[in-house]
Amino acid sequence: MSLRDLSVLYLIAGLACAVAVYRASRHDGHGARRRAALSAALCVPLWPIWAPVALTARRAEPGGAPGTAAAAARVQGALREGVSACAGTSFEALLSREAAARIEAEVTRAAARHAELDALLRQGGFDEAAAAARVAEIERGGAGSGRALATAHLHLDNIRRLRAMRDRDARALEELADLVQALRTQLVLARFAGSSVEGVGGIVSEVWARVEGLGAAIDAHGACSGEPIET
């Protein structure tokens, strides 16, 4: 392969990394879009160095979808290890393969909902700072702006509710991941130490309570998803 061919491949890889970095960056506001474009531009000549840095920084953002995906992966991994630990023992009825599959399905649904909310809130029309600035601008306008002010407040409240839902989903998944990992270690301990079924049953019940809470939130979201949020 000639130097020219290698240069073309390097450029193609740089452009692909630039697209990935730009799509993974925040776009909620002019400053964020400018930073995303600059980060993407740096990827073209420096993709072997810059792309891992930019993408890792995106994953570290609080409330971001990649962190939720990691929590879902932790749940799935711990469940599979837990199922293996109690297979063929008296604990098998507490965490069967079917039960683990159901939990995994609910976690996958919750992670998908969180990703959807996260992507939505990164759009320009859902910028909380801009919405708050609009409320302040109308308030400074004085008389005759009552209806406009009410609409602006409603828009801001809707954004804040959506952000609260997104953050609540992220916390719920992180807490469930910690709980399932604790369940896995307790099942392993019970198998080798001969602990009672009752001792494991408590944490299993807590896991199911968290899973049912996730499912109820998702079902409520699905029932309302056909209705636009009033703004």
C-alpha cells in the first residue's frame, strides 16, 4: 500500500471520528455547538489522540446516556453471574433464568427511555437556560404580557419535569445495578457458606420492587407518549 493510500485511509478514519465526536457532544446552545464543532475538527488530523479523549469526556458527563448504558450492562452481567451461582441449588427458584430475563428486559426498556429523554433534552428547543431567560425577559416587559408569561413558565416547567424524569431514571438504574451486584455476591456467599433462603429472599424482594418501579414509570410514559407536551 502506497503512502497516498495510507493518507486517504487516515483522512477517512479522521472524518469518521469527527462525525462520531460531534454526534456525541452537547448541542444545547450556540456555545455548546461551537465547542462540538471545534472538537470534531480536531479529530480530523489528530483522531488517534483526540477521539478517545473527547468520547471519554462525553461518557463522564452526569446524566448522560452512556453512563446509563453502563449501569444496564452492570445489571445484566451481575444477573448472569447470579443465575450461574444459584443454578442447581435451593436458591434457583429465587433467581431463575426466566426471572433474570424479565429483569434484563425492564432494564433495557428503562435505559432506552433514558436515552430518548437525554437526546431530546440536548435539542435547542429544550434548553432550560434559554427558557428561563425567556421568562425573565417577559417579566421585564411589564403589563400586557400575562398570557405570554404563563406560556413561558409552562414551557420552562415542562423542560424541568423532563430533566427530573431523565435524572430519576439514571439514579434508579444506578441504584438497581448496585443492588443486583449485591444480590450476586450474596448468592455466591449463600452457596458456599450455606446461608438460609430467607437471608437471600429479602434482597431479591428489594430487586423486584425496584424493577416494578421502573416498569410502572415506563408504562406511564408510554401511555402519555402519544400526547404532545403543552408548551
